[in-house]
Amino acid sequence: MNTLLRTEGLGKRWGPFVANSDISLRFEPGARHALIGPNGAGKTTFINLLTGYLAPSEGRVFFGDEDITALPQHQRVKRGMTRTFQINTLFAGLTVLESVALAIFEREGMHRVWHRTAASRSDVVDEAVALLGRLNLERDADTLTSNLPYGKQRLVEIALALATRPKVLLLDEPAAGIPTAESAELFDAIARLPRDVTVLFIEHDMNLVFRFAERITVLVGGKVLTEGTPAGIAADPRVKEVYLGEAEHG
């Protein structure tokens, strides 16, 4: 199986402060990969480097065989890399269905005239409805996004991200601020995404991480401490000491 996304010696520093250092990781197509670590471990910085929000101080980023290290954010989105953070403001005056349809029109470069052409584009509406169905949002299609509970607003953000037809979906703490019951529903929806979407996510709720992730990378101090299966990570004494809260004995 080919590597879809990889980094080689990726690092970011501001003066003497080192946020990331020598990160070399590979993500296979269809992966469900979690990035965990203590606060300040450099997780969000790494996502920012992947998406082009930040330029690395050293190292390279590859998407397939293409070196995208110098590629701007919008070009990475066109290549198939999307993060929910890029769509951080919902369209408060639009319904859920209208919001997702607008995102599809934007993907096609028609967002400036979407209100004039929407009625004649049943294919766009059908695609938007299918996306809502994938995330269990059909019943909320005609609800204003501003009237949704926060957990469902996060689902709409994911629907907007999926409207770009990503190959890689990057989620930075998707369950943050969501009640436990809603966060479980959110991750259940993410788990149902097709395998042609690779998911890399940052999450602090270890119950969600161990339930959903198939591979886990642990960052500490801006560097990779270890990577492995959920079972391997849970049993690793170094991870227990620095992150999972189990102090060494003896």
C-alpha cells in the first residue's frame, strides 16, 4: 500500500523555541490515526505544518509523490487535504443544507453566483443531502446552523470539509467542548466515513482515541516519543508516565 501523506525531518522553531523537531511520519490511505500528547507537545503546530498554515523551519511534506512543502493552503485543499479549522465560522444565516450546498459550489468555483444557480443544480442538492445523511444530519437540513447545539455544529463543520472531497481530513480536537454523549455521536459519524478519506485527528479524550484510532503517534516536547497500535500505546510505560497519568512504581 502506498503512503498518502508523509513528512521527513519536519521541524518548526521561533528563535530559541522549538515547537516541532525532526518529525518523520507516514500515513497510509484510509488510515484512522490519532496524534496525542501533553499540552504544548506541538500537535497543533504539526497540523499547521501539514496544511501549510505555517512554513517549516526544516524538513519536507509529501502528498503522494509530490513535495508540497512550499505549496500554499488553498492548493493543498485542491490536492485533497482539508481541516475543520479552515472552516471555523459557520454560515449563521443559512440552513444546514444551504451551507453544505454553498461549500460544494465553492469547490466548483461558483460560490459567487450560487444563489442564482442553486435552483437549477439538483446534482449539488443531491450531493449535499448525501453528505448530511452520511453524518446523520438529514433531520436538521432546514435548521439554521446558528440554532444547532454545539455538537451538531461541529458535525456541520465536518460536512463542509467533506464537501471539498478530501483525501485527507485533519481534525484538531473535534470533540472539544462537546458533552460526552454528543462527542460519542460525533466520532460514530466520523467512524462511518468511507475509507477513501484518511483521517488524522488530535484528541485529548483517551476513551475516544482508543475506540476510534487504529494507529497512534505520541508527541512529547515537539518530538515523536513513539507510534503504534492502541494496545501497544496503552501498554507503553513511557506513555503512561508522560501522558496517560500512571506514575512509575518502585
